[in-house]
Amino acid sequence: MSKAFVATLFAALIVGSAGAAETTRYIALVNSGKDRAGHQTVTRNGDQYRVEYVFKDNGRGPELKEEYTVGADGTFTRYHVAGTSTFGSLVEETFSRSGDTVRWKSTSDKGEQAVQGAALYSPLSGTPQTFSVLIAALAKRPDGKLPMIPSGTLTARTLAEAQVTRGAEKRTVRLIAFTGIGFTPLAVWATTDSTPRLFAFVYPGYLQLIEEGWEKNGGALEARQNTAEKE
């Protein structure tokens, strides 16, 4: 076997490994988890992500395709989402960061400003996958605070933990309440591994969006969330 052949083969293996994509799927359920109403598919290739989100309840709901890249600090360096909103209006939103300058544009807003250090843009029309970005970026902050674009500061506190099962497999997930986006705290269920991300988003009494294969845990998570948010 020649050295040239070995070098070529090694290079091909590196390229193939670098290009391997990971896919995570979520299922959207309504009516106390009885009826499927949509899905979210997240494909990751390094620091680049592609997302498809479809949710339909009584024939209405958003259909969105999202693409973004994150930097070493976990925040967006590039973001784009397009599709239709719940009532069918067009969605088109972009964000980019070049050095210390950020720019964003949507159908209702646009802006440009200077930033220093880590700062996270919160999309107006993003998919639930943006919760994963919030979770991961905030986990990298030693002070537990993350500046937001165009203004504000993101913080979070843990409300509860729960154990979920899939056959013989068990995982611990954490209910996190975010403040700094919107007018009231926003609760999501996150994984507890070294690179935390979205596990489930539960809107009690209406929606359970949960990682595929773990759907049977939705009712228990909803009940635990109802209790935790009242404590």
C-alpha cells in the first residue's frame, strides 16, 4: 500500500467525519398528549443547524424553516428563519454578527448596534429550537447572566427536576425558568448533560413538544411543571 494512497484515505476519513450530521426530532402533542399536531427536526453539523418546525391545530399553525450558526460562546453569529405564522402571514427574519457589530431584520423590525463580548439575539419568530440556544449559551456564562440583543439580560433558575424513561433507559431533566425574554418567566425542560439543550416545551393544558421516543413522559412533566410553577 503506497504512502500516497494512505494519505488520501486518511484525508477522506477526516472529511467524512467532519461532515457527519446529528439529527434530533421532537413530536408536538395536543389534547393532553393524545393527538399528534406537528414536529420539529433539528439537524446539526458542527456549529451549523437546520430546523424544520410544523405545528397544526385545527388546521392552523406555523410552518418554519430555520438555519443558524453559533460561535464559541453559544450565541448566534448568523440566523435566518422563513415560512408562515399561525394565521398564514409571511415570516422572514435575519440576524448576523461581524466582529462587534450586529444587524437584524424582520417583517416588523430592523436594527444595527455595537456589542462587546457574548450577547444573544432573541428571534421574534423563531422555532422552539431557539430555547436550546438559550439553554446552551447561558450554561457557558460563569455569572449566570447573558446580555440580550437589542437590550435586556437573560437569567434562569431551576424550578424542578424529573426522571424520564424510555424502556430501560433513564434520564434526568431539569425545568428551567428564563427571565429577560417577554414579560413573564418562560419555563422549558432541559437536558442535564455537559451540553444542555431543549428536551421538552410544555404549555400546560395545550401543548407538549417533547423529544421523539420520550412522548409518554409528557403527562408527568406537565403535572410536575404545574406544581413547580405554583411553588
